[in-house]
Amino acid sequence: MWIYYGLLAAFFLGFHGICKKASVRGNQVVPVLFFTTLSGLIFLLPLYLLSRLQSEIAIDLGLFINPLGFEDHLFIAFKSLLMTFSFTLGYSALKHLPISIVSPIRASGPFFTLLGALFIYGEKPSLVQWLGFSLIIISMWLYSRVGKLEGINFRKNKWIVAIAVATFFGSSSGLYDKFLIQYQEYAPQTVQFWFFFYIVIFVGIVNLFKIYSNKEEVFKMQWRWSIPLVGVLLVLADFTYFKGLQDKEAMIMLLSAVKRCQIFIAVFVGGWLFKEQNKRKKIIPLLGVFIGVLLILFATV
């Protein structure tokens, strides 16, 4: 069942990526990031109020947000800090690169997750799973070749570096999720509410620095309805992902790989919406990612 939660998370993440691309076009990244995360927090606020005012109803619905101790808050605040770095770099790269290039690079995240799963959690992939991960990495290299046709030099372009570092921080956060959900046994909605609470604070601080250094540019932001949708879709994606992770048999390396199916929505729907180039040439490496994910998936199911 946890595999299906991963696929559902991928569905939400695909449209989440498209909304992000629409939100940052022509806008400053940091204020957009602030309002997207604030939208996620507002979306979850009714659950928090329900948990405090009508706890029995929240418990019956399976949506109760548990009260936390000081140490628990530190654990979740650390996740928010990791994702502040990931979001800031990722949004910046997405503003300057085609979504059909950014999403496949993000798809290399399972490789970093695999290393953590091996050395931190002791997960043991089979030979077929190794083959799947190798195929994904090779496909990412093929995407880099397509990217050069769009004037993108993968070695010298700073936004490629930014999205790669953002992917690393995102993968680190994904590994940390297993600790929070399986080892600390926090409820998904509890992690989500406090995660958004703290990331709004962290991104708000970054905004204050931006306002102080370049006030005019920060306030030149065009409002789009895609901005709050980014936060809402992230809440839905993370909730389904955490529900899958609650299963003690769930392997973080496999869930991370399954989530990469989001790139199909990004490449086909996003590429069409934003009129990006060379969509047909991206099909072959995209097929490689798809086969790699299938190998990982069916080697365990």
C-alpha cells in the first residue's frame, strides 16, 4: 500500500512543480517562497485549531496534531532549515532553467537517498534495484546532453549547480523524514504543521535581509493564484508521502524513487504550458528514468 502513497505523492508533486514554475516567472524568488510556504501553513491551520478546540473529532478523523516538547520542536525545526536551503536554491534555479531540465535533475535525488539508506538505515537494495538506480543516473547524463541544445552548459551554469545542491538538501531532508516518522513516530500532520510553521519563520528572516538590501526589487511581485497552490499541493504531496512512510516496511530509497514519477507531468504538461524546446529529444532519457523507477518498484513489490 505504501507504494501507492508514493505514486499519489508524485502526482501532486508534478503539478506542484508546474505551479512553482508559473509563480517564479518574472518574480523575485524569496517573496514567492514566503507566500507559498505561508499558504501551506494557512491550509493546515484549521487542523491545528480543531486539534486544540475539538480534539476528539480530530482524533476520530486521524488528523490530530499532537502537542510537542522542546526537543521535538528542535527536530522538526531542523527539517525546516534543511528545506529552506533546498527551496531557496531550487526556486532560483527553476526561475532560470526549463522545468523539463530541472525536474530530471531533481530525479537524481534517489541516488543521494540510496547512499543514506545504505549507510544510515542499513537498507539493502537488490541487484535489480542497483540496476534501476544506475539507469536513472545515466538518464540524467543524457538529459545534460539535451540541455546543451537549449544553450545550457551543465558544467558552467550556476543554476545547474544550484538545483544540484538543492536536490542534495532535499534528499537529506527525505532521509530525515524516516527518522521523524518511523523512529520518532510523529504523525504526518504534526510534522507538516510545525514544519510549515518554522519554515515560514526562516524564509521570513531571509525576506527581511532581501528587503533591507534591495527594497524596490523585493516588492515588485506579480500575484498569481499559482502561488498559494504551490503550498497546498506540497501539503497534499507530503501528507501522502508521510502516510506511506508510516508503514514499517516502507524503504525510503524506494519511496524517493517512486516520487520521481512527477517528472512525467513536468516534462509533458509543463513543457507544453511553457513552450519549452526539444521535448521530443527528452523522451529517450525520460524513458530511462521510467524504466529505472519500474525496476526499483517491481524488485520489491
